[in-house]
Amino acid sequence: MNILNVAAYKFIGIPDREKLQPILQEKCEQLKLKGTILLADEGINLTLAGGEAPVRAFLSYLATDEIFAHRFNDLEIKESFSEHQPFGKMVVRMPKEIITMRHPMIRPESGRAATIEPKTLKKWLAQGHDDGGREVVLLDTRNNYEVKVGTFEGAIDFDIVNFSQFPECVQESLAKEENPLKEKTIVTFCTGGIRCEKAALYMNELNLPNVYQLHGGILNYFEQVGGDHWNGECFVFDERVAVDPQLKPTKHDYGKQAEKIYRSPAVDK
């Protein structure tokens, strides 16, 4: 069985999300899709899986229906295929944020952080500096259990348990005498682009120059340039657990901890 897996998001104000929730739930159930859609005041985040035709029908629906087209016709979408359905049910939730940061002044729906494309990042990493000659620092914004599965060579991570700890860790890093971020070009990265976008905006608020987010995150990097400068696999929040740089499930057993993580409705993804 060939299952199409899609992850998509967009930061955009959704003041009528309570009205949209049952509509999206019903449409996904009609198409026999499974996964999760998060509708927050700041935007939408979805991870869905199903037959290729139904999944594409749903994405087309978001892009063309009169209720949704003006806001969701340009989602950031990543695709991959698997042999089995990675989700057990379909749910549309309404959290306060599509990724919890607890910094209300950070509003990605009001303006994006600067992005860097995967091909440019690959070039910078190969040459050892950005186009202006500055050293490049990769900053992993994911949780520690994700980092253990795989990350970029030489990347800095703060060993966080959830993303809401990230701002405090940045502040602590900047306060150190030997600050690893000082006078560097900083590229934040995450699985699909959501956390690294918020992270880059937060660092902009701290007046850090030369901060970029990796456009589309790790999954887009894999899709565009493969696994150059990457060690391991990429943790994903479904029953595949991890994918390799070819976006294929790795079949590796990461144990019961990983199983608990992707099944937990409260986990900070």
C-alpha cells in the first residue's frame, strides 16, 4: 500500500478557527485521511496521510474552496511516501499556538524571518563560511530526543526538552563570555520549518544580526539536496519515527520512548 504523507503549515491569523474546525474534520473523514491539523490564532499546521488521490484532493480543496483559498493556497508543503498508514486517527485541534513558545510578541503571521534555501546552505557548509566570509553556525531548535536521532554536522543544540525552553537557552548562551553565536551567521533549523521560523524571529528581537531560518526545515533540505553534511536520520512525529535523507522510513528501533513521544497528545512538537 502506497501512502502519501504530507506536512504543511502557514503562519496566518485565523480568528474564525472555531468555525473552521468541524468543516476540516468532516472533509478529512470523508476522504478517509488520518493525522492531525492544528488551528491556532497564529496559523495552521497539518500532518496527514492517506491514499495519494484523497490527500491531493484535500490539498486542492484548501487551495480552491471559497472559505479557505484566500488563506491556505500557498502552504509550505512537504511530501513523502510510506508503505503503511502512520496515524491511528484523524483529529483537528485548536491549541493556543501551533508550536508553543509562550512569547506573545513573536508573531510570525505578521512578518517572516529571513530564509536561506537548502542549496545555499549546502554551499556555505561546503566552503566553510557564508558569501560574506562569516563563519556559519547551525542552531538546532528541536528537542533533545530528536537531536539524538540525527542532526547537521557541528550543529549547536541546547539540549531542550520542549521548544518553550528555547528563548531562555538563547539568553543564557548570549550571556556567556565565550558566546558561540557572537559575530557569526546563524542558521536555525527544525523538522519542517515552524520552530526555526519562530526561533529566528525571537533572535531578531534580540537584535542579533545575520540570522536565517532554513527554508522548509530538514525535510525540505533532504528533498532538495539530500543528506550532505547530515549525520543520522530525522525524527518525525508519527509511527515512522524517523526518515533518512531519501525521505524513506528507516526501520530503526528507537525504543519505547519514541513510541510514547509520537503517541502523546501533549508533546511539544
